[in-house]
Amino acid sequence: MELPRIVAVGSGAVADLPEICGQLHLRKSALIITGPHTRQALGEHIKDLLQGAGYEPQILVSTASKLEEVDRAEILARETKAGFLIGAGGGRSIDIAKLASLKLDLPFLSVPSAASHDGICSAQASLTVNGERASIPARSPLAIVADCKIIATAPARLLAAGCGDIISNYTAILDWQLAHRLKGEEYSEYASALSAMTARMIVERAGDIRPGLEESARIVIKALISSGVAMSIAGSSRPASGSEHKFAHAMNKIAPGKALHGELCGLGTIMMMYLHGGDWKMIKRALEQVGAPTTAKEAGLNPDHVISALIQAHEIRPERYTILDTGLSRMAAIHAAETTGVI
């Protein structure tokens, strides 16, 4: 079980990064992996902070969530003799850093610029492999430094997507319990309880979560970290990824780039909770309150594509048993989507 040794969440937390590196006894050479949009806002700032403390940082700007980018990071880290990596930015930068750090056997630090997904803490990286999105085992960050002041300035859509990713824990847990009962899959009560608590926290405080507020950023980022810790405890993404994620990945195959991952997971959770016989209306209300889409139209999706994704979702990660495992008929998929108001 890999867990972060240091978690710093707060306004201006990124300023503590040099001190945190010192506490962790990291070597002086570092590779900062960031994106084209987050380089100026975060990557260069981190570089200046580390240089001011006597470190020798280099920056790699990553432009795609592909294994080729991991190779680029690995080559540059070897050339510069980097002692540790920093993923600074969104999910792409952090995922590339966590996978490169595993291949290099070096520690990495997670410095998110938005609260849009639970990958900031998890030991799973989501990258495109052979044209398809894949979840690849990686490593958890040695430390997480989440600056709420920076995260609060991210687009409102990203915060809402992060809430959707957390709320999806509800149905992920139901699927995990189903797999435990029907397939004898190993199940962790502790990881499940932590994941459920995290999802409840967002649902119960949905009315308080507003874009642009540091307190809202703090609530969501802490929930995302807790979700990542639950996955580390379980040794897999099971506590936070079930049928709703299968739907999200199927939707991305059919209509790539139309909606954010967390938005798709939120829509999927509404329909999967209906299939599980749970309180899907509660899920829908919470998503509405945080500003996440609850209909295909709001997410910019074609209703026919939503139906196709529901029908095809069971083909995603067939080794992971969920309520979709036997597949939905077209009639059942239409009924689920129409009953919940998704289409």
C-alpha cells in the first residue's frame, strides 16, 4: 500500500514546496512535467521557487496523454540526472509524471492546478494506448501539494467534473459489492467505507460548492485525495471505478472529446444508480447543485451515442464485473436513460 508521506492543502501551499522537498530529503535535480496552459501559471512558478532554494529544476511541457510522452519524460530525466519528478498541472501532467517515475524508480510529487479528477493521488495513470484510453498501474505520489488559491481560479467546469468523479464512487462501490457476492472478488470494507464517506461528503455539501471559492476548492481537493487513498488501500481503482466509468470510457470511444471524464462519470452514475435500484434522484440533485451536466444535451452529447455507450459499456474492461456485465438490450438502455432524464 503506497500512501503520500506529506499532504499540503491550503491557500498558497505551493510556496511550501521547497521546504517539503527538504523534509523528504530529495536530491537537488528535478524534472517538472507540466502542460502548455499550466506552464506559466504553475510550472514556471515552481521552477522559480525551487531555484531560489538551491534546486536545479528542468521543465518538460507535455501535450498529449500518450506513452510517447512518458518516454520523453524518461529520456529527459535521465539526461538531466533528475532525482525526482513533479507533475504540475492537470491530469495529463500528473499521469505522465507518475508513470515515468515508476519506470525510472524515482519519487514524484503531485501539484494539481485543478480539482477535476481523483488521479492526483491514485496509483493509476490514464493514458491513450493504441488509440484507446487505458488505466495503467503506476505509483502514488510521495507528496501532494494542492494550492487552493490556484485551484480556485481554474474553470468552473473542472471543479464540477471533479465532483462528478467523486460522486461516482457511489455506484463503483455497489458494483464492487456485487462482484464480491457473485464472483468472490476480494473486497475491502475499509477502502469501501472511505470511498463512500468521500462521495457522501460531496453530496451533502453540494450546495456549498461554488466556483472561484478557495473553500470549495479545499472541500473537493480533499475529497479527491481521500478517494485516491481508498484506491491505494484497495490496491486497485475498484473503490472509485465501476459501471459508470465503463460508460464514460465507452462514450469517449464513440464521441471522443465531447465531455470531460468527470462529467461523463456523473451522467453514468445517475443511470447506474437507477439500474442498481438506488436513489438516482439524489445523485442528479447533487450534480445539478455543483453545476455538472445531468442530461446529454447539457453535456453536448448525442442521445443516440449515449444509448450506444450504454449498450457497449460492458465490453470495456470485461475482467471487472459490474451490473452491466451481461450487457443491456437497446430497450433497457433507452428506458434507463429516459427514466432518469439523461435523454
